[in-house]
Amino acid sequence: TPFNNVIDSRGITLNTSTYKFQVPVAGLYHFSGAVRWNVASNYLWWTVEDGSGNDASDGMYVLNNATSSNFITTAGSMVVPLAASTDYQIEFGDGATNTSTTDPTGQTFMNIYLVGGN
């Protein structure tokens, strides 16, 4: 399921058509979440990118190595500096160099919290 179900938000806005979001104030944001990709793969990763496809997380990735004939899951967290009024998205990919911002064949969840202002 794509990242299109906002359970609770205090200012973070999600565009459910593009799967991009914006934060209300600049600061350090804590991301925690998990991605399950229903594809056999050697590894799976996720990170935060700005709306132009640039790595907003400065090379940080949540990574899981595994081999499965049915699926692969990775879960973890990172702290990323974000600017207000900028589009961001969660990007993920696997060992077969497949990348996506949406995953119609798996399950995803993500929590985003402001932990410090700029």
C-alpha cells in the first residue's frame, strides 16, 4: 500500500496522489517505519528524498539483508533535517535495483516526529 493513509498529523501534509509530504517548520525529524516488499530479494532499503529526488537523509539508509522466496522486510529509524515548504518522499528499493516511492505489492508504515527546531 502506498504511503497515503495519515492517521494523525499536526501540520505534516501528505499529497496522496504524488506520495510527497511537507513539514510545517524546519527542524530535525525522526523517521521510524517499516517496508515489506513482496518480492524475493537479497536486501531492501529505505531513505528520505526531497521532491527532486535528492537524498535528504545525507546518505543514511535503513537496510536489511535477507534472502526469501516470497518477501523481504526492513524496519528502523533515522533523524533527518528537513526544511519547511519543501516536498519530501520516502524512497525504497531492493537488491535487484528496483526502486519506488509506492509499493502496490507490499505493506508500509511510517511515523514522523519533530525532535528539534533549526
